[in-house]
Amino acid sequence: MNVSIALAVALIAATTTTTASAEDPATARSAKLTRIENAYPDFSPDGTHLVFQSDRDGISHLYTMNSADGSGVRTLTHGAGADAGPHYSPDGSKIVYASEIEHRVEIYVIAANGGEPIQLTHFGADTSHPSWSPDGTRIVFCSNKDTPDRTIDWWDQHHEIYSMRADGSDVRRITDFRTVSTFPVYSPDGSRIAFRKVIRTPGFYDDKNLTLAQTNSEVFVMKSDGSSEINLSRSAAYDGWPAWSPDGKRIAFGSNRGMVTQLYVVDADGSHLMRLLDERGTEEDTRPDWSPDGSKIAFTRLVDGNIDIYVMSAPAARSD
């Protein structure tokens, strides 16, 4: 499938060259010093901007830029905590995100044009990956608020999926999977939630060494009340970062089933799986997000230790 790359965020890693001795010029080596991450792109509802996280200033903060060409980069947050996982509200007026303060992660909201952020959760736990309901009245997220002790085994820090009103009130627990469930996102009609869940079946997490693990990461869809879950990805690979197409018929996600993490699209019922890019280099593609008109997908690509944001043409909708 021919898919054109339309945009790469212009942030290039600095490099340096070590000085070799005159006796042995062959010992000269190039050493990369920086590892910059520009990640988790999210389109504004009108498609003109992307909000994303970047550690270009030494700590992860939120930025916005023009989606057409990556210009007009603007800093959105300036706090002491590391900010991550931003999502525009359906009306484009606010952005919800997670921020880490004193080793705990809480959810905040900020006006899309900047200003003072408002803390929505006060759980004293790891609470992250927030996204809005289509009508903007609720926010879905994941949290280990009921098992926040980091001294216990990772598996036993149950990250469940919750929702709350847009002002942080009326917190409701949606799942009771007693595992790690993350990246929840509502379908465009609000009736379903796509998410990633760790299950106790053999799988591999390490796409370099293919290390077999006793747990596996899969992409699921369930009703918004937590019932009727369906495993969409069904692979021993690490599958995650689900994103709904605007029409609610397809879900894009990242998977390392091809030995290198790439993007895939599957119908919302788990059928018609397809890989988006035919490139088979060392690049790793994750964290997709569809443009509001469904014509593009923004995503992050790992190349030579740096993570940058790209945009590609989305696959055409199926006619059958």
C-alpha cells in the first residue's frame, strides 16, 4: 500500500564526534548525546492543530503546532511536573492530560490557548491516559487508585478503567479486570471504549530479543459500561495505543507482531486486519490519531533514539 509521509516535526538530535588520536584515526566514532521525544499527537476537532508532548526543554511538557506543516509550535504547559497524553475536548476549548508530581500521576485540564491548569483527580496514585466522551461531559482514564503501592508486584498494581465528569466529580469504576488496562478511548458515538489490556497468556514484549513473557498486551473493545469485551488484536505481540476512526468503523493501533513496531488498522469487530506502512526498516511507529475528516493519521516514529511526530494518509474506507 502506498502511503505518503506528509509531515515530520522538525526537531533533530544533536550529535558529536569523539577526537581520535593521530596514531589511530580509525578510532573516531560518532556519539549521539540527545534523546528527544515528541509524542502522543492529538488532532484538534477542526483538524488545524496537533497537541503533543515533548521533552525538548528537558522535561515533558505540552505543545501545539499547525497540523499541515508542523509550524507555529507553541508551549502550552510550564509546570514542574512531566506532562503527557494530551487530548482535545470535543469543542476544542480544553485539553485534558496527565502530569507527574512527586512520583504520582494525576489528571489535569487546561484551556486550549493556555493558562492555569486545573487538577481534576487527587488520588495519590498513577492516573493517566485521559480522553473525552464525544459529548464532552465525561472523561475516561486509567488508574491504580485502588492498589497504588509501588512496592508490590507490577501485575498486582491493578490499573483499571474509570470515568468521571469533566469537572472531576462522579468518579465511576468501569472495569474489574484486576490487571493493567490502559489507553482507554471512547468510540465516536460514545457507546464503546477501546483500550489496551495485559492478559495472562504467553506473549513477547521485547521486539528486539523476542523475549517470551507469561503476559501479553492486547487491544480490546467493550461497551462503555465495561461489558461485552472483544479482543481485537489477538496476537502474542505487544499491541496497544488504540485510536478510533471518525466513523467508528475501524481502530488503528501499534503492534510489534512484524518484529518491528508498526501501525495496523482493524475493523471494530476484529476483522480485516491490515498493516498501514510497508516500510520494514528499524523505525518503530506507535500512538496513532485520526484526523477529524478521517483522511490522515498522525503518529510517532522512533528513529535512532529520537521520537518524532509524522502524518500519513489514512487508508480508504472499505466499501463492503
